[in-house]
Amino acid sequence: MSQHAVNGSCLCKNVTYSIDGNLGVFQYCHCSRCRKFTGSAFAANLLVSPADFRWLSGESLVGRFEHEDARHFATSFCKQCGSSLPWLAKSGKAVVVPAGTLDGDPGIRPFQNIFFGSRAGWYADPGSMPVYDALPSKDP
């Protein structure tokens, strides 16, 4: 666990936030709701205490969607650019922070995959694929 301040923002930078304290849990979630919200194979999320989280700017631009059948899941997004944003779990016990919205390295790494049994049928382990530092050329 890491104990330092880290900031984050949406794509248009109109919404900003700060986490000051314990960065808590960092995990990948493969549930169908997280896949739908992120448009990806999984969500990379940090779970932090609400006491350690605060909006710095643009809070009025934060939209929220609560799935009526979910006990904990909700989503937040920037009304300006559509970026995912941190959201308070329905229980009120944690703020779920999409790691892609962090402006820097949080100093901790994901340590578990949750809901892996319901991962996308097309999921492939990223470590098993070629790696490029930029867009690969079209040349064979």
C-alpha cells in the first residue's frame, strides 16, 4: 500500500481530483459491468477511503449512473468529455478510482484479478502478445 498524494483528471482536464493518504487496493475487475463501462477487457481500479479523496475542480461536471440491480456498482463520468471518473460505491465505504484517470504513477501495482471467471470470451493475456513502443508499421 502507498501513502502519498496523487492527482487525477478527465481527458478535457475540467474535472480534477486528489487522493491524499492510503491508496488502498489496486485490482483488475473483469465483471461484465466494468467491461461495459470501460469498453475494454477489464477495469483497472483503485479502491480508496472516501476520507482520502477530494474533488479539486469541476465537480459540477461529474455525472453518475447507478445500476438498480447492483449492490455496489455505479459509474461516474465527465459530462464534458465523457471520460470515466472516480465514483463512490453505493455502500459509501469506498471510492472506486479508474487508474487510467491518474495523472501520474501511484507507486503501487495491481495485485489481483477479480471476477476473472466472467472475463470476456475474447480476452487474451496481454503478456502473450507482441509489444510495440508506438503504432507498428504496416510493412511486413
